[in-house]
Amino acid sequence: MRAQQQEAAAEPLDDELLAVIAASEHAAREEAERSAERDREAAREEEEFAAVLAMSLQCANQEAHQEAANDEEDDEMRQIMEASLAAAQEEEERRRVDQRIAELTIGHHQSTAAPATEADTDECCPLCMEDLDESELAFTPCPCGYHLCSFCYGKIRNDITGAGAGLCPGCRKEYKD
């Protein structure tokens, strides 16, 4: 009888134990599902972060390439502007020299009409206003007799562009060799 009583008492205990085990297994399954869902959510967040990071890097690369292209364009434009400025300055210098030659030529034509005096023997180059030495006073590269220093003569002979290119400032005829 005692064995029967123990069996009868053990049955509710077994049922309770089975219920507790079932509840524990159910709770463990739910916790595993929650953990798996958290892992999936973390993986989704990592994927989103990676996608945002990739887009940010792509944008930064595009901006860097655009900035480099802009820098190249700026450098090219700066070089063009510097070349244009240099050409304009050179042209202005040529114009100024040509204008000075023309002014002095007009002055020379007016001064050749006046008779020479003793004071005229200490002449200077009508272009650069430097004193003419004896060899330059004897130097008349043009039949018109226009005197100028050897430096200005060389400059006029070598100038192949401009209004006074290779022309005598006195008579505006081309210098003969």
C-alpha cells in the first residue's frame, strides 16, 4: 500500500515537474526567438550602416574628383590668363617703343630743317637719349643721314613685328644691308 501511496503522490509531482519543464522549455524557446530576432535586427542595422558608409565614401570620392577637376581647370585658366597678360604686356611694350620711335621721327624731321650749330656736335640718340660716341656719330646706317646709337639700331633691325620693324626712324625706309 505504501507503494501505491508513493506512486499516487509521485504522479502529481511528475505532472508538476513536467509542467515546470515544459514552461522552462517554452521560455527558453521564446528567449532563443527573441535573441535570434535581436541578432537579425543587429545584422539589418549593420547592413544599413554599411550601405550609408558606402554611400558617404562614394560621395566623398566624387567630391574629391570634382575638386581635383576644378583645381585642374583653375590651374589651366590661371596659365591662360598669365600667358594673355604676358602677351598684352609685350604688345604694350612694342606699342610704346613704336610710339616713341614715331614721336622721335617727327621730332627729327623738324630738327633736320634747322641749321647745325657747334652745340649740336654733342648729340644723343633720339630714341634712348643716350650720348652718341664718336663711332656712332660717324655711323649712318641709312642714306638719309639719321644718327642713332648702335643699340637702338640693333633693336630696330631685329624687331620683326611692330610699326617700326626694320625701318629707319628718320625716313621710314627699310634699312639696306
